[in-house]
Amino acid sequence: DELATALLTFASGFRAEVVCATRHAVGTRTVVYGEEGRLVLPDPWLPRGERQGLETEFELQREGSAPEVRVLRSEIATYASEAEWVLDSLPAVEPVWPAMSWADTLGNMRVMQAWREALG
């Protein structure tokens, strides 16, 4: 429960390495690698900027080029948009938000259960 890591491989071939911890500072940085470079999100969970919760940034690092910082702005706070998607989906059999389907959610739960079982 204090520290766990996993390497996830999806049917598409996409792979992800995840780490979570309760007593260790493992950070929150996210790096997405692609064929021509990578995206670096310093803290994808906590938007920052002058308008807390309405702005975040990431860095685009292309091979052979200087890093580019990109800023994303929203009209509503991050968690407010998630709450709206949930609210819009409640009467539906299948969620209407673009991020995840019910099958995706159940798949995530199965992965977490297998991860817990593998840890013993």
C-alpha cells in the first residue's frame, strides 16, 4: 500500500508505466512519448496560473528543437467540467462525455483489482 508500480500494455500497443505511493514522494509529472518527441505535464492534476483551476500548461519537446511551453485555458474549473460530464451522463445508459465509456471505467477497475492481487 505504500508504493506500487505497474507497466500497462493496451491492445493498441500503447504502454504506460504508473507509480503510486502514500508514503513516498513520487511526484505527479506525466510524460507522454511519441515518435517525434514528448509532452511533459508538470502536474496534470492541479491546474495552475493566475486563474487557479482555469489554466494549465505543458511542454512540447520535439527532437532537435527547443522546448515549447503551451498554455491551456478553460472557461470553467477542471473539476467543474468533470462534474458537468457526470451530470449530463446520469440519465444515459452510456456516458456522453468524450473521455471514458462505462466499459473504460470497468476496464480500469479490473486493472486495479489485478494490480492489488499481484501485490499480494
